[in-house]
Amino acid sequence: MFKLPNVFAATLLGAALVAGTAQADGHKYGFGAPASAEEIAGWDIDIRPDGLGLPVGSGNAMDGEAEYEALCAACHGVFGEGEGRWPVLAGGEGTLTDERPIKTVGSYWPYTSTLFDYIRRSMPFPAPMSLTDQQVYNITAYVLYLNEIIEEDFELSNENLATIRLPNEENFFVDDRPDAKNPRCMADCLNPDEMMLAASLSGVTPIGHFVEGADAPAGSHEAQHELEAQKEAERKAEITGEEVQADHGDAAPAALSEAAQAGESVYNGACAVCHGSGLAGAPKVGDSAAWVDRIAQGNDVMIQNALQGFAGSTGVMPPKGGRMDLSDEAVTNAVHFMAETSR
Ligand code: HEC
Ligand code: HEC
């Protein structure tokens, strides 16, 4: 969205070029007609953050309330909280750095102009472009009011809409990093097997959804139910005053050695990407069948393999899991952690 001015300029230029070419080539190819001013106006409805493009008019949240409730609340909720899985329009302040941020007009959107444009262009979902400009002003004001950005009686107009700044605007900025260019390799290229997972390892590609029990669309329900059962037990205990034990499986976990304890955070940061899920043939931590033969080799062999890397029967373990910045000791501790939790 921060590129709006550029896109806008490019669109105008494109439209001018197309119009010019149509006019010049109309005769040459014998089809088409130049777009009329009305036709262009029908498409040219975008609104810039500085308000350019707004239709003359105004409206307020008091008038918008009933319209919102009739046309929008069925999906977006009476308070903008979102019905079911329909988008949430209000709230969510301070959640942007959470694992599951709630992105709303108030918590996330950069410009008020986008809200007006979006509603006018595409809402209500079943009947886009069916609202009058008056309705769009009223309902835009109402959504801003739900987000506690303007007062109920504020008269929102083409004159002042651009002066209403949204809280997250400053976090939108032009990314001035140079574009990355990857020349195509034609000779002596790297072995693709060794390049695998580089992006996952450096944390560029999210891999949470590979991990069992992670909050992902598929395979997440069991974990969710466990979490809810735990919460329910805690709620009951609060009432009865009983102690609740978190259920971590059948057997009580054996105490970990000091090295293993020190290795847990290394494991989480550098090894779990593969060993947490069994990605790329990595033996999954906690899966004793996958570890019994490895543990039988003795710690020294496993540590050596983890430090230097090796290709075994199930896949390729990169040296230090690809994290050459880690000390030998850190990796060794992680091996202890993995082995001790996988017996
Ligand atoms: C039938 C359900 C439905 C109704 C009714 C509806 N919307 Fe929506 N709305 C949606 C859906 C679905 C999306 C997401 C569209 C997409 O992402 O392509 C959405 C997206 C939005 C968004 C953007 C949300 C975001 O953060 O991306 C706004 C703002 C919005 N609607 C406002 C309205 C307003 C105002 C009305 C009433 C005039 C309205 N909607 C009526 C279903 C609905
Ligand atoms: C890119 C994925 C990946 C990452 C990251 C990774 N491993 Fe591995 N690891 C593997 C694979 C695959 C194997 C199994 C290789 C085989 O036996 O075929 C393996 C095997 C191992 C083994 C068993 C060694 C043996 O002798 O059988 C240990 C120990 C180990 N990894 C430790 C680590 C540690 C410690 C880290 C983090 C510092 C780590 N791994 C990070 C993929 C990975």
C-alpha cells in the first residue's frame, strides 16, 4: 500500500498510453473504440492517502450505525469483532508482534483512504459497488468510530478524511533495500541437495506448520483440544482450590543432565526446524524408535556426526545443522538434550 503513489502514477501513464494507442491504432486494426471520459471515470475510482480522488460529500458514525448493522454486521460483527471466520474490523491493538496478530483497520491499516476505497469498491461482499457515496462516508465513519479513532458525531468529509491518521501508519515505509539479483548458474553449480532448507534454517521461511501440534489448519485440532481441556481443568481448580498437574504424557520425564538442560535452547533455535518434525529425514526428537540405534552408537559418534555433518540412510545432516556460528560445546549440549529426550 505504501507504493500507492507510484502505482497510481503508473496506472495513469498506462491508461494514457492505452488510450493513445487505441486512438492511433483504431483505424489500423479496424476494431475497438477510444475509451470515453465517462468510461475512464467509471474505472478511475481509487483514492490516494492524501485524499485525492474522494467524492465530494460527508457522513458520520451516528448515521452509519444502522447502515452498518443492516449491511455489514452479519459478517463483521456488531462491534467489528467478526462473526465466525469473517474478517475482524476493530480492535487488535498491540497484537502485531504476537504469533497470531489481529490485523484490523485500527491495529494494522496505514491509511483512512484505503478504508473508504475498500468499502466503496468491494463491500458489502455480496453486492460490491452498491453503496451510495453518502453511505460509504457514514459507514467509514462508523468503522473508524468502532476503532475509537473518531467520535460518534465527527462529520467525516472529503475535506478532512486524509487528516484522520491511523495508529499504525508509521510502520509502513518504503523498503529501500536494493533488489536481489540471482544470476542463473550454467556451470559448476552448487549441488541442490546441499542447498536444501537454507531459507528454513536462516528463519526466512516459516516452518511452524510442519511441526506436529502447531496451530495450523490441518492436524491442529488434537493439540487445540488438549489445550482447551487443560484450561478447563485449570478453571475448575480455581473454583475448587485443587492443584492441577499439566499432563505431559504417561511417564514422568527423566531428569535431564546439566549438559542436556543447557542444550535445550540450542536445540529449539537450531535443530528443531528438522528434528522437531522429522523434516528431510531427520530423526524426530522423542521418537525412540528413530533414535535407539543412533544412541547405541554412543554419544561420541553422534556428537562427531552432529559437528561435522554426515549423510546417513535417511537424509543429510548438515554440519552443526547449518549453524556454523554455534560453538562445538553448544552443539554437543544439544545432542545430549536430543538423545536424553528420545530414549
Ligand atoms: C457476506 C459477508 C460480508 C458482508 C455482508 C460484508 N463483508 Fe466486508 N468482508 C467480507 C469478506 C469475505 C472480506 C475479505 C475479502 C477478501 O479478503 O478478499 C471482507 C473484507 C472487508 C474489509 C477489509 C478487512 C481487512 O482487514 O482486510 C472491510 C474494511 C470490510 N470488509 C468492510 C465491510 C463493510 C463496511 C460492509 C458493509 C457495508 C461489509 N464489509 C459487508 C465479507 C463481508
Ligand atoms: C536440515 C535439517 C537438520 C538440521 C537443522 C539438524 N539436523 Fe541433525 N540430522 C538431520 C538428518 C537428516 C539426520 C539423519 C541423517 C541420517 O542418519 O541419514 C540428522 C541426524 C542427527 C543426529 C544423529 C546422528 C547419528 O549419528 O545418527 C544428531 C545427534 C543430530 N542430527 C544432531 C543435530 C543437532 C545438535 C542439530 C542442531 C545444532 C541438528 N542435528 C540440526 C538433519 C538436520
